[in-house]
Amino acid sequence: MNPLLEDWTGPLGGVPPLANVDIAWFEPAMKAAMQEKRKEAQAVRDCPDAPTFANTLEALERIGRRLSRVRVVYDLWDHNFATPELSPIRQALEPLLSKLHDDIYQDGTLYARVQAVAEQPLDEEQRRLVAYHLRNFERAGAHLDAAGRERIAAINQRLSVLYTTFSDNLLADEDGYVTWLEAHQLGGLSDAFLDAAKEAAQTRGKPDLWAIPNTRSSVEPFLQMSTERDLREAVWRTFYSRGDHYDAHDTKPLIVEIQALRIERAGLLGYPTHAHLRIAPAMAKEPERARALLEDVWKAAKRKFASELEALQALADADGITIDRWDVRYYAEIDRKANHDFDPSALAAHFQLSKLVEAMFWAATRMFGWTFTPIDVPVPHPDFRVWRVDQADGSPKGLFYFDPFARQGKRSGAWMTAYRVQDGLGGALPIVSNNCNFLKAPGGVPTTLSLDEAETLFHEFGHAMHGLASDVRYKSIAGTSVPRDFVEFPSQLNEHWLFTPELLERFALHRVTGAPPDRALIDRLETAANADSGFMTLEFLASAVIDLEMHLRDEPVDPAAFEDEILDAWGLPREVVMRHRTPQFSHVFSGEAYSAGYYSYLWADMLVADAAEHFHEHGFYDREQAGRLMDLLLSRGDSVDPAEAYRTFRGRDPNVDALLRDRGFDVLPG
């Protein structure tokens, strides 16, 4: 048997077979597992008994378990070990996966069975599972005529190819461009950054140079520190032109076709636009509410950035420079030192990756009683580490995998993945992973993180805890399978624990002296926390606005021209660029997940700011409040309405004022 098709073995019900994987296994294993799922779905469809929750909904929850296991390894290689040899395999398989989904969810007999169950007496969790499956049927076009269903399936299959191609093109521009530095070009760069840049150069065969890979984890620290303005501009242009070189890897033609297909599909399904289709099941419910939030925060962020820019330009005047886009981060760091007496590199020296991993575990133990024990299981690379997670009573909670470092073939950014979703029906415990792109220090030197990277570490672990916390009956609505504008709530909330004094004093230990940061440094961190919040917020908002506005159109737009048109209309200052320009906007164009939904980070942060005020009042390590957070929000998946669950937790709905306060923005009356 193909090794990927075998049942998992090992602790906690088995672990994925990640060691010694041959990519030649992927295509036959995926095809065999897809065929098995098809037969399992057919058995549910052909059940001779009248539809019941057990023989229809629970039966649907049980199908495809082998395919899910094979996809864990397949998806891991796609994200963490992408190679040119893998690309044609993905191009062949992705349309087949799309077709399988549509064949199941376009089946009129299955649809009718689920509709019949929806009319029966059900508890809340059962009703939400039924709603989940009905939404899948309706979005696949099960309610349409044969021609409509056929066209929806064709659109979905074509989109799966376009998403794969977009991802591959973007990865090619990330792997294919490197800025090389010589010894005279290192001004301003910290020792930790130079160690990592030297390691990156050595792995690329140029040990006498320093490498700036074309990824955010390298580019942003360089833009903050480098005193070489011409190099800042070169690195900035290389990074922000990914997917926009008018060559074989240009993503703009893909984006135009993706838009056209999304618009057509939304119309066939009865929605005015793709944005209406995507936002309907979210907390926002309708695009107008998402846009209203963006507008409210935009106005406040723009006012804040105007004052920031004035301070930055005053500093740049001394150098005879008019601030440009590649200068903002550099002068923002100078401003922190000059006007806030805070040097981020001084704090970064205290942010050893190994200690911060201990810190995030310690916080989870203090909050929820969880314990983390290293465990030896198969991994695909020496950088991977794995921990068994147990509850306070010693019972197992799941497994946590961690792949922290950048490498060639690994897609940029940071993300959480569920290798196995908690499944009360099948008795399965969750297995989750965090994946980051930190620059690895050379052997024997501690890897340290910037402030932003430390926040990323805690952010992704918030997602991991959300997946581990799950305690529901049905895997389809378990873990992080929640509305898109709620899924970022646990992750963004967890960032706040990084800055608690209790944690910093124990784990923010200097890479050389081993001493914690002094109280004065932490006070200066808090004072400078919002020094550039206007810039950072506008950078995010620009991407969210383009995503939403583009998907509210009923005709495709030219990506480059549309960016200029919309951001001019909204009044984006010229010194700010989108955090993710359209040609590299993988959140939106490498899949469906965040399309018309990038606003969701801001929506979740509205909840987070409100909840953080609650923890400031009660204490971040208050076990009673931690228990309420766990019981009401983290453990429930989508088995309850998240808006109602949050209302129960907080005693009321959130509003934008807490978010504005958190970012140091003006809260205007009315």
C-alpha cells in the first residue's frame, strides 16, 4: 500500500507520517483517497432509510477521513517544502479536489436528505451542523438547474488551478530575488540580523556576503535598521513588486480572471457580488457593515498618521530627505529612540525564540492548566519540534508541532494548520502546527526576534490554542472552523499576553547577559507602543479596502489601475503602501479563505480590544476569567453563534471605541 494511505500510528490515536516522504506518493494516494470518499458519500446518498440526523449528518461527518489524513502531508509539502517538481502534481490534483467537493454537494438526493433533517427537532449544535452543510450545498449550486450546477463546477475547478498558479508565481518571486550585501553596506543592522543574513547567504552558496531574502521577515527589519537609503529603496521595490514584473510569473492576469469567475459564480448563486456571498455567514453579515468599520478606523488612523509623519519629516530634514515609502520604517525607529527613548533593538536582544516559546507555554499553563512535554514523533525537517499537550487533570489535549524558520521552498508569512481537527463523534484529539519564517541564527547563537516577530509568534499560538481547545461533537464546526471575522479573535487576543510584566520578567532574557529587561525599558515600550500605529493601521486598511471594494464590483478591474483609483478616492497618504499589494495578495488570490474578508482582522481586533480591557480590569492571569474565555469562546468552535457567545462573555456587544483607544487614536464624540 502507498505509505500515505496507511492508518496513522503512534501516540494520541496516531500522528502523520512526515518522515522520509516521497512526493511521488502524493498523486496516487490522493486519487485513491478521493475515490474512497466518493464511495462513502454515495453510501450516505443511497441509504434506504428515511433521513435522520444519524444516518445523514453524522454519516457525512464520517466520510473522507482517509483523504483528510493524506491531505495533511500533501498540504504540508505545498506550504513548507514547495519544489518545482510538486507544482505539476498540484496542478493535476487541485481540480480533482474541487470536482469531488462539487459532486458531493451538488447531489440533489443528498441535498434533499439534509433539508429533510433540517425540519426535524434538533439541538443547537445539530442545527449549526445542518446549517454548515446546507451552506455547502447551496454554494455548490445544488438548488440550481443542471446547466447552472455544471457551470458552478467548471468555475470552481478553474479557480482551483488559478489559485495554485498564483501561489506558485508568488513563491517564484520570493525565492528568485535576493538582495546581496557586502561588508561596506551593513550600516545600522543589528548583530542578530547580520547573523541571520550571513546564515541565509551561506545556505545559498555565498558565504562571503550577507543575504536579504525577499520575504517580510527579512525585508521589514532591514527597512527599519539600514542606514543605506539606496539599498532601502532597492529592497523595498523588490519586495513590493512581487508578482508584478510583467514576466512569466506576473499574477495580474490571474487576478483579472479570478475576479471574472467570482463575479459570475456569485450571480449564478443569487448574490449581488462576491463580497455579499462571502460575508453573508460572517459576523458582519453584509459588506456595508464591514465597510463602515473600515471607514471609521480609516479616519482616525489618517489623523494619527498625519501627526506621525510630521515628527518623522522633522527627523528626515536633518538628513536633507523628503520621506518616501522606503523611509517610513527607518525614521519611525529613529523617532522611537529620539522622542520616546525606546530602542526596539534593545528589546529584541531580550526576545530569544527559545525563551519565548517557553513563555507562551507558561502563559497557557497559568491560564488553562495545560502542560507541554516534548515528544519524539516523525518530522519532515530537523527544524520541526513537537510537544504533547495535557490538561490540568493529566488527560491528553492534543499535539503541537512548530516549524519556526524560513527556508527556500517555504511560502512566506506565518500560519497555523490543523493536522487533525478535534472530532467528538470520532473521538479524535486535535493535532495543530504553527509555521513561521524567522531568520535562523548560525549554530550556537540564540535566534532572537523583533518586536513584530514576537507578536507573530504569540498570534499564531493563539490560533493553535483555539484548535487545541476545541470540545465539540462534530469536526466540521470544531476548532478554528468559525466565521472568518471571528477566527482572528483568539490569535490577536493572545498577543496581549506577550506584554504582561509577569511573562517579560521571567522569559525576556537578554541573549548575552541572561538578564530580564529593566522596568524602565518596559515602561518605554508601553509609551512607544502606538508611536507608528497610524502608519501600521493605514497600511493594513489599504489592503482591506482594496479587497472589499474589488469584490463589490460587478465587472473585473485592472489590478494596478484599481489600486490607484480607490486609494486616491479614500485619500491614502503617498508615504503609505498597501501591506499586501494586489499582485502579491495571497490571502485573497491563492484561495477563497480571506477573499472579500481581509477586513476580518480589524473586526476581530475590535473584539480583542474590548476583551483586553476586560482582562486589564480583572488581571490577565485570572483563572476565573480564563475559564470563562475557554468555556464560552475558545472551546466552542462554531457550535454556537460567536456574536452571542461574545455577548455572554462580555455582557454586551463590542464597539469601535475600545479599538481606537488601544491604538492611541482620537475617540471623537458621536
